[in-house]
Amino acid sequence: MGNAYFIGIGGIGMSALARYFKSSGYEVSGYDMSPSELTVQLVQEGITVHYTDDPGALPQDIDKTVVIYSPAVPEELQELRVAREKGYPVLKRAQALGMIASLHPCIAVAGTHGKTTTTTMVAHILTESGKGCMAFLGGISRNYGSNYLSGSGNVVVAEADEYDRSFLELSPETAVITSVESDHLDSYGSLSNLRAAFRTFTRQVSGILVAKKGAGIVQDDLEAKVFTYHLTDADADFHAGSLRPAGRGCFVFDLHYPGGVIHDIRTEIPGKVNVENAVAAAAVALCRGVSPDAIRTAIGSFKGVKRRLEVHVDAPGIAYVDDYAHHPTELRSAMAAIRDMFPGRHVTAVFQPHLYSRTRDLAAEFAQALGMADRVALLDIYPARERSIPGVSSKLIFDKISLEDKALINRGDLLDYVTTEILDVLVTFGAGDIDLDVGQIREISLKKAGAGEDFIVSASDS
């Protein structure tokens, strides 16, 4: 089949593509800056990964090799520069995904937040119902232990990332838009430019568009038939009714849709936000011909996505939850779910801001969301692809947080902080490298609880 070489292979989207090419018979290899849990898994699956910028690692057969790179990779990287100079076919991640998706009916899920869980839920419903799908996910499914599903069926389910206008490489048959809010302004410059990109995306949908009611999606002049969804708004085509608590932050609800009602759907992942994600996923499934009973069963067996309200410890007197939230709306939704899961308890939120530009643009909103906790500890900004911006630091958020119980701590002092502070419910938030300490924080939390295995609720182990 040839070679597929990935520059930035450890990224969540890149690793899913690497798994696709491996399953398709290609010799797959690639580069990343440093080892991670994902790169270790890729190596175990037979993919060669190295961590030094070495153009000599490129496959020698140029005509039989495709080079795929992440938009997060700097243009001056030697491997990328040499690949272009020597004439390798070079594709951005989004271009490669777009080419794959163009060969199949595509279901794409876009939105500032909520898209990873919704994408994964759509893929799970199609898989469990027997319809089948191939799926490219923006997180690790806890049901399948992967961000790529190579299942049966001719449909591709893909997370449609708005960063770097990546989602414009897709022309889906069916699409979901979960939200359109200020983000990635380093790429777009303004919210109006971001909205314009989403508008372009909606025009590329050929069949059905399921859009969050109130997201500002303009419905005129579209080829697609548009349906709206919402958590509880009865004016939306799809919405939840009779929402009632089911314990530990989960809910039971009735799904109202144009064809009737699906009664007594139970979520097994916490938060009202995940009820709304389930409404969106069920809307897609109904439009694809999945039966109401199969939808109810599949949502009830959906375990969620790694690092989305992932409970690692739930012991008497101490709990530890980890979450990927890195946008104010995500933080608010996660904090609301935490309050439902652990009513009346003291919550300490540790947050690692992601990107200087996002911190600068949304500092006040971050402070307001974090104020939903009882105590906040802010880490240094994780720069990712960005260079520092003068005058921008975590202190921009810190100064706006209304809580008295707050602290600025260095990234390297996180474990000491967790060890020495008195904690009841601890939540770590962030899309940077805070996840590298999750295992050790889990062990510290267990030691504090004096708990044995009977007290552990570890989503990563289930």
C-alpha cells in the first residue's frame, strides 16, 4: 500500500489517522516532540515513533509515501521542511481526513465545545445499533479504548475541528453544530470571522444539519434540511422532557422529537450538558434510521470519553475528578456537573490555562466560571503552539476571581500542593500537560483517604 508518515503523530487527531492508515495496510511511522500515553499505544500497535527532529527518518521511497502533519507543528521543523523540498506529497491533518471522508457518507460534529462527546456518542449509537460506522474521534472512547473505530458500515463519523479552519475540508451528508462561541481568536481574529467560517461549513452540508437552538446558525439559503435541538426548550425539534436526577450527577429523561417521544433514557455519564449531547446524538441517529429502542439502550451503555468528567477516586472524605475543560463554557458545565455529583461538598479546582491568546481574550469569563468552586489553584499557562504574549499570565485570571481562597502555583509544585492541602473534592482542569500528573494525584488522593480498592471509582480502568 505504501508509507504514511506523520509529523506530530501523538496528537489526538493525528493518532486516529495513523490508526486508520495502519488498519488500511500502510507502513506507518512518525515523529512527535515527546513520548505520551498515546505514542506508547501506537508503538504497541506496530507503529514506529521517534522523538528527535530527524529528516533521515522520512521513508526513502518518495513516490510511495504520503506525509501528514499537524497544524500545531512549527513550519521551521526540519522534517516538514525537507519533506516539502524533496517533493513528498504533504497534507495537513484536515486535508487527509477530508480525503478519507469524501469516500463515504460523512457525519461531522462541529462546535466550540461539546463536539468530542457528541461525536463519540453518535459513533457508539451507530455501532451498538448494528448500523456500524468508521469513526475519527477527538478523544479516547471509554467504551472502545481508542480514538478510531474501524467498524462495519459505510458511514464515516468525524469530529470537525474549527481550529485553523480545518472543518472546511469536510463536506458532510449530516452535520451537528453544538455551539459557536469565541475561541481560537489567534486563528480567526474575531468572533465574526469564526461565525463566518461556521456559516461556510453549514453550506457544505448536503443532507441534514442538526444545530443547537440559540447557536446563531443562519438557516436560509442552505441545501441541508435543518433541525434544532436543545436541553429543555420545547420549541426545539429535539429536546429533553421530564428531566430527573438518577444519582451521581446522571439523569433520566424523555426525548421529544418530530416523530414522537422516547421515554426513560438514562445517561451513565454525569452532567446536564451530557443530556444535551445525548439529545444531539439521538437526533442524528433518528435521522439515520436507528430505532428508538436501540437509541435508548446505546445511550444507557455509553461510558463517555477519557478526561471528560473522569472520576478517578470516590472515597469517603475525598474524591478526585479530571476534566479536559479549557474554555469558560466547558468549565461552567463541568462545575455544574461536579455540584450535582457531590452536593454540599467543598470543591477545589486546579486549572491550567491553555494558550496565551485564550487567556488574554477570556480572562474574565474564566474567572467567573472558576468562581463556582470553593477554592481555586491556577497553574502557569500551557503555551502549546504559541509564544508568550507580554503582560499575559495566569494572574490575569487570578486577579478577577472573586474567591478569597485562591492561589497561584508553579506547574512543578502541583503534586506538593495536592499532598499538603486538605482536600474534599479535587478537580483538575486543562488541555495542556496537567494530565501527566493524573496518575500520581490519584495515588495521593487514595493515600489521603486511607482507602483500599473498594473505594476506587476509576474511569480509566473501567
